Amino acid sequence: MMVTKPLSMSRVAILAIVAVALSPTQPSRAAEPSPHLYQSAAIVTGQELPNRSTAARIALPRVLVKISGDPSVALDRRLKPYANRAIDLVAGFTYRDQMAGIPVRDEQGTRDRPYDLTLRFDPARIDDILKTLGRKPWSAARPRVAVFFSLDQGAPYMVSRDDIRSLGPREALHSASERAGLDVVLPSAEQLGASLDGAKPLRESPAKREALAAIIAPATDGDHVVLTGEAVWDDNALGWQTDWQLEANGKITRWRIERVSYDDAFRNGLIGTAQILSGHGQPPKLARGTRPE
């Protein structure tokens, strides 16, 4: 049985500014995708093979998207037979007991115990599947993503890597970055305080965004571009409305997703960013989730 970890955040306006700037003076370096990109994490109950097989079947399309940067591969009908035997593509796995230190009381408790499962897929076999499906690994160097969040609950504040108020958005962002295969970094509260006074100046000033991005993601750490996103809770749709804008390689790309969960909004932004940067076109101009009943 697969379980998902809920994130508690509602009725909050979120401004997400993701600086992903590619240096125009340095070409992207070709390289093999990092081995860690071939793995995927899930939360499962128990350590039995059936649950691990289910997790592998769900994880395979995610890993293919992460390795290629192309979200359409997850919808390819030719993927089904590979997904049905995804467990055979797993080279290794590890469990982390979420209840470590709490004694197991009975056999039923063992089966119901929650674990963080990490699956490591065989890189050569994943690359072969991509080739069969007409895709290939995204081998160019992936730019570091410097992320700026402004949460607005009446008094906007910028999300930082060391502010306790930022814990929820930080977890959601890093989970989405793992799905997209992008490295993200957040500014510290001190860096934010020294660079701007509140969220509005940063929102309205591309120059300030670039200046702050250069501080937290210096050129010495790799290539450095600007993606802005604003997500607003819609009471009628019972979901988030999120507008994204990516500035990369001299072009601006905009898209929107509506009626989705907090987690889905972040995944849409970062997977969309990976899609553009990897050269696989653009996300749909408008996507909508299903309104909950």
C-alpha cells in the first residue's frame, strides 16, 4: 500500500521566483546524468515484495521523466509493458524505518509499519528504454536553481533556508526538485534582509532578482537565468492557481496550472522548467486539475 505525506498549507498566496539563469558566455557541458538521478523515493507500509513492486511501477515513469527532461514520456503507451515489470529494472533498494526506536508490538504492526523506500534503477537499462521510446538522457549540465518564495498571509515574507516559518514550503520545493532532477538552493534570512525590504521590490525588479541569485548561486558553482511563479488559493475551485514565467536563453515562457494541490503546483513549475531547459518544448499554456467534490 502506497501512502503520501500530506503538506498542510492553505489559503496562502505564494510567489515563487526561481532563478535558473544560464551564463551566455559558457556553453553547457555534456556529461552523463548523475547516478542519483536514476533513483526514486516512496513511502510504503511494510517491506514485502508486492508493495515494493507497486512502488517500482509508479517510480519508473518518474525516473524516465527525470533522466530525459521530457514529461510526455510518462504518457507514452509503449511504456506499459516496462512498467508492469519495473521491479526487474531495480538494481538496489533501501528502507528507512519512519518509526525507528519504537518497538514492533506484533506481526500485524510489522506489515503496517511505514518506511521510506529508495529504489535505484539500472542506468543502462533506463537509457535503453528511453532509446526504444525515441528519447535520450538529458546529458547537458543542469543549472543550479536559486529559489525565492514570498508567502502572503496578509504580511508577505520571503522564504529562507533557515527560517522556521519556511519549513513547509522548503519540504515541498525540495520534493519537487527531486522529481524534476534539478538542484535548488534557497537564500538565508540574512541574505534576504540585506538585499531587499519585503517581497514587493524583488517581485518588481529583475535586476534585484539577478543580484540576489548571484549571491546564493555564484558563477563559480556553475551556470546561472529567471523563473517566476505566483500561486493563489482559489476558494471556489478548492485548489491552487499558479502562473509561471521562465526567462532563459533570452526567451520568456509563461504557463498556468489551476485547481491543483500545493505539491502539484510546485511539481508543475520545476518539471516545466526542466522540460524547457532540456529542449523538449514548453508546458501547456493552461492545465487544470479536477475540482474535488
